Amino acid sequence: MMDREIELKFLIAPEAADGILSFLQGEEAVRALTATYFDTADHALRRAGFGLRVRDGEGGRKQTLKSASAGGIFARGEWETVIAGPGPDEAALAATPAAGLLGGQVLAPVFTTRVERQVRMIRLGDTVIEAVVDRGELIAATGRAAVCELELELKSGPPSALFDLARQLAHQVPLRLSLVSKAERGYGLVMPAEAGAPRRTAATLDPAMRVGAALQAIGREALSHLCAASEALRDRPGPDQVHQLRVAIRRLRSLLKTFKALARDPEARALDSALDALAGELDAARELDVFIAEVWRPASDAAPSPPLAAFGRALLAAQTRAYLHMEAALEGPAARALLLEAAAWLEAGPWTSDPALAALRDQPATAFAADLLDHRLAKVLKVAQRLDD
């Protein structure tokens, strides 16, 4: 019996794909898939967090609407219908949550994906995991981008089995957890200025939630931000990308502190240490970014001089070295493992099953939040007594 569906996606190097497929033993299938994504002229579907595609392959032509999330980052809401095509079926779309977004606007092609999909069904006792390797490209009027991804989806069994398999694969080839969909990558071709921009969004919480569900909802959004920020910094290194990654790291560390009663296990402590270490790799680059932008550049613009120019050249050289150091750290095994282990702790960490934590996990989140806010308010008031000093 499956506890819950989880799907993990990893970016892989093209040369690693065959090694992954050789390692994974199971029922095999190969399919050629072509999908065209549709949206309005002002990208109303994308802005609302949806992707709409019409795909040929796997038993005919299907229209699929996917939401950005379905209460989590590892599985998304999906509404699929067999259609005649070649364009979207408006009647089928009317029965989905995107129905009210179009307002009579015309849907037009935005970009196309063409991939070869190789599937392995992995059976480990009562656990069934579907492994998919996609290789191909995204095609838009503005350009093309290669696609090489591994997806692992838990079909049955405990979530821990999925992460165990991911760890085994990570020891064979470099895997990098990615929460950026093909749809987002395609839109990035069409709108380069927004390509891969980290989206810092608030978690969707419900007053009826229990503490464990609230932890996961907040954690999943924080991890999504961390993955997107890491990817943006690797692809387009710059001061804003460095800042966003530091913010994302702080969000996850803050989560561990906020829910520290559930995060006392060794895995949580190791995760916090890894986040702290990654933040340290960014320190020099961030300090130089701020000093150059807020101190040296204004001074140089206000009163240019040969000594200031020479100082500036030294600063820029130091900044370049700091970025090279930071980028090497992001490409290293520790940074890759951090993303996977953060996901594993959120979905299958000791806190999710420890009987001693059951009462806290199942406590109403509103009561937990009220107690936490009361505690923090008391600390503020205590410190404020010395405000005049």
C-alpha cells in the first residue's frame, strides 16, 4: 500500500544517461514523445501556475493541464484527456481549474518538446518505482535547449525506498535535484529575462492543518526556492542570484529552528550543518558584491582617480576568484547531496514516523503557531526592556 505519491526529478549529464539505465534493472519501454505547450498571448496560464500541453505518443493524442503544485513540490495536480487535436480541446479545458483564466482569449503554441523516453519499472519487494530518462530538446521560435533528465516516481511502497534508490544512483553518477519543469524551461526560452528566476512563494496553509503537514508545506516551498536559486546561480552567476540563494538557505534553516521539536534527529542536524557550510561558500562573493556596488562604485563615480581605479581592478579580480570558488562548491558532491537529503528529510525523515513525536506531529498547527508566537513575543518584550540602553 502506497503512503503517498512522490516524484523526484534530477538533471543529469547526457553522458550519464546510459550509465543510469544500465544500473537500473526492470521492465523496459522506449517511447518517442512530442508535446506542444499552449497559452494566451499574455501567458495567463503560466502566471497562474499552470502548464497546458498537447502531446502525441503513449497511446494517442492527449491534452494535459498541470498545476505548479498539488500541495507539495514532488507531485503536481494533473488533468488529462484524450483529444482529437491538433490544438487544445476547449470543452475538456472547461472542466479544469484553469477554465476561468482564459476569458475568451485565444490559445496559441508557445514551444515544443521532443524527447526519447526510456522507462524502467523497478521492483524491490513490495516497492515499485518508475524510473524515466528523457533525452531531447525544447524548441521555441527564440531558440533551442537540450533536455536530459531522470525522474523517479514512487508507485507503491514507503517514501524511504525512493530516496534510498536515489542515493544509490547518486553514488554512480552526479544527480542534481531540480524542481523546474520542462514547461518552465520552455517559457525561459521564450522569455529569457525570466529564465529560471527563483520564485519565492509562500506556502499554502490551511487552518485545519496539523503540525506535520504545515512543516512539509513550508519546507517544500523553501526547498523549491533553494533548488531554483541554485540552478539560477549556476546558469547566470551574478549578485542577485547569490543573494537569492542565501535567502533560500536561510529559509530552510529557519524552518529547522521553528520546528526544532521535530528536528532533533541526526539527519536534521546534519542538514542544518550542510546548509551552514553552503552559506559559508557564498560569503566572500556576497561581501564583495555589496562592497563594490555600495561603496567602491559610488565613490569611483563621484571622484574618479587612478588609485580608486587600481583598487577597483583588485576588487573585481577578487570578486572573480570568489565566484569561481563558489561555483566549484555548487558543482561539488556536497551541494548535490544537500538538495537530495533536504527532500528526504522533509518526506521521510525520522520525525515523520517516530512514535514519540506523534502527539506533536498531529497537534493542530494553529495551536503550535500560537505557542511559538507567544514565546517569541515574550523574548522581544524582555529584550525591549533595555531598549533605552
